[in-house]
Amino acid sequence: MNIKEAADRLGISARAIRFYEEKGLILPVKQTSNGYRTYTENDIWRLQTIAALREIGMSLQDITQALGEIDQGNQQRLEEYLELQQAVMYAQWVELKRMLDTTQRMIDLNRQDGPLDVSHLHDLADSARRLREARQNWHDRWNYDMQAAIHDQRVHAANGRLPGQTTSNIDSEPGAMRATDKSNRKAGPDHNGDEVRSQKNSRTAHRANSDTTFQEDAGSGLEEWGVRVGAGPFNIYENYDEALEQTASWISPVPGEKGLDIGTGTGNLAGRLLERGAAMTAIDQSREMLRTCRTKYPEMHVKLGNFLALPFADHSFDFVVSSFAFHHLSPDQQQLALHEMQRVLTARGRICLTDLMFADAAHRQTYIQQAEAAGHEDQLQTIRERHFPLLDGLCGSLEDAGYVTKHIRHNALLHTLLAVPLR
């Protein structure tokens, strides 16, 4: 075919075909006699592929790379490019949805009786702008693609455990929510204690363990919290196996339930839930982490994505979990992430977060002061680089959204938080 015949067959302009040729996406044969281009069926197929990828908004650079993977028969890499584009579209959809919601709130304000207070519109616009910037400003400062190959070894080494060893037994009660029975608890801190909270509880009374005395004075000691300031290098993965086992135990999936693990890394938490019969989907922003996850758990559905724009339709999952990842988000981004989790959950869907958290602002202040006094720079550097959330704030946000929460403390900072809807 000549260029006009090819353009007519594909329903695109000859100019577009020449543009793709200039960019090196197609290389039609030129006739030696007159230099005219001749398009084969293979060229037509390639142009159709280019048009399809452009239709979903893929950049020319990504199309070039995707075509290279197609030429090499690398289906997995092609899928990654398509998933990345899908994640971009979901992010745009989430942002558009938020803009629609903000516009409707402005309309509702305008319909109220009495004169309109324009400052309310300004506040809404400022809030919308801040959330948009929070969604756009996240980036991977830790380069997890480079860490993927040694991630599991590093985690197991930090726990003094070799890959494949079984975890220690955890004193926990899976399944239904339960309140802490203080009368049967020993005096002093219990690192496996848990506490149930609902909207009726006072937030100011909230502590990681209900029987632990926590001094509000910023100069007080942190022995009750298990803080060992200056005792050695800071270990972000201390009690890792215990915490993952607690998460899986509290979720306790019914076989066939659909679960989502956000920031899955190499799939260690998702794998435990998969073994309990859940149909697991795992997402991460790191391609290399996901490749390791695929190798370990071929039956798991893995997908590129992140907390701030989950690439799934509303009400897709029965539960959402995440471990050692939530603290990579800023406070504004953490609130966005909670909203996204609720969006993709069914009406009775539950959330379980395992991460390093401060109990409240006083705990954070005391912890930092003690680390400074001890000259423990690695702890301070970790706190500066990450955003360890406040446990009482997380519980409050989830309770305002209609959940009842309970939590357990594994060490000075590591907590597991479970949220189940009241409805």
C-alpha cells in the first residue's frame, strides 16, 4: 500500500503516519525507482498498535519502549507499561472526581439561604489545591527498585531470622473485635495488649496500651514504651515477623475474600494472607519489587500503583492492608490514602495498617528529645526522612469515617491498627 491507502485503511491522516516515521516508530520500505514509501501488513499492524497506545494517552517515549518489548516478545514488560498508563489514568480520574466533589460543595454553599460568604469558596479552593499538590508531590526518595534484590535478606537479617524460618507464636485473638479486659492483665506494660476504640471513646484518653502510664511531661522517660535510645543502630524492621503475623491474624480472611496489599514490596504480608485463602492483589510503585513478588507468588495478582490513586474501581475489595509503607507519605498524603482505601472497599470492608507510629504528639516530642540527648543520630535521621503518623490521629480519622478501631503495640514505635466499619 502507499501512504494514502494506509491512511484510509487505518482512519488516520497521512501526516500522522509521516510523524510516526520521523520518530522512528515505523520504518516502511522505500521503492528504489521513485523513493515512495510502501506499507506492508506488518507496518499496518504496527501503526494500529501505535494508534491504540496513543488512544490511552501513552507518550511517544513509552510507546517506543513498549514496541521494543513487543518486538522481543516480552509480554510482562509490555503489561508493566500498560499498567503504568492505567495508573496515570486512575490518578487523573481520582483528581477529576475530587474536583467534581469540590464544585458540588461550592454549588451547595451558593444555594444556602442568606448572603454567600465568599471566604468559604476560597477555603474550599485552597483545600483542593493543597490536596492536589499532596497527590502530585510524592516521589520515591529511597529508590526501592535498587533495593528489591536484597530486600528480603535485609529484613530477615534485621530480625535475626533466615528466609524460610517460621515465625514465633503470637499471643493474639483473631477474628472478631474485642475489648481489653484490664482485670486479667498484669501490672506494667504489655507489648501484646490491644485496645478497642469507637466513636464514643474519648480521643484524649487514647494510648497504645490502656494500662500503660504515659507521662505527658516531655522530659519524662520512655521505659514504658520500650524505647532503647542509644542502645544500638535503629532497626526499622524490628518485630517485623510478629507484626505481619498479627496483621494476617486480625484480618483472618474467609477463603475467597478479595484483599489488597498496598506498598507490598516483595509480597511478604500479601503472601501470608494468600496462604490463608484470600484472593490477593498486591500493588507497589517499584517494578523490581513487583518482579520479585511475582517470582515468589506466581498466583498473586500484582500491579503497579500507589496509595494516592489506587488503580481499581470503587468497592473492589473486602479488606485493605499495608505494612511498613504508610510512613512514606506526608500527613496530607496519608489522609488522601485513607480516602482511597475507603473508596475501593466494600461496605463492610476492613483496613489493617502495620507501621511505625507515635502514640500521640507528646510521645513523638519525648522520643525525639530522648534521642537528641543520647546523640542517637540514626533514629533522628529516620524520623526526619519519614512521616511516622500519630496513632491517635489515625484512629480519630477512621472513627470519623464510621469505623471502630483497635490496635496493638509491638515495640516503642511499631503498631498494628485494625479498623472495621460500624455499619
